[in-house]
Amino acid sequence: MRSKIQTPFTHRQYMLSQDFEIYYYSDTRHNNVDLHSHDYYEFYFYMEGDVEFEIGDRRQALRSGDFVIVPPGTMHRAFVVNTELPYRRFVF
């Protein structure tokens, strides 16, 4: 049995659950978000797209299979370079 697991992207920058959340996103019209931080760890498993990830003062292009760990209180954001390609990732 297959169920729909994709989550619509939201600009919400806080958790709804007090334990953890897992999201699967696949966006073709992704809007970039401003630099922001959280009071919890955030993990990205990158699967597809033309995306750079900015953490603090460093910006790195992502490749399929990359895993990004963002510590609490660290300014970060994903920057979509080519919006024609889908941006697929899991966020924990």
C-alpha cells in the first residue's frame, strides 16, 4: 500500500511537536527563506535539485545524498539556484 508522504512547503520556522518532526518536500516552485535559526538541531537529507545551503558565513552547493546538520542557534537557509529543477529533501 502506498500513501502520500509529501508535505507542502511552509515558511513556518518552529516545531509543532515537542519531540521531533519529519518532512519530505519536493518543490518546483520553492521560495527562498531568510536566514534564521532554531532552538533545536535540524537535519537535511538532500536528494535532488540545484541548491546551495548557507550556514553562518559559509555557502556550499549540495549534491544528491548530502546530509546537513544545523546546530541550535546557528543561522542558516537553503538557496535554490535553479527553480526549474525539483528541490527534493527530507527535513528532520
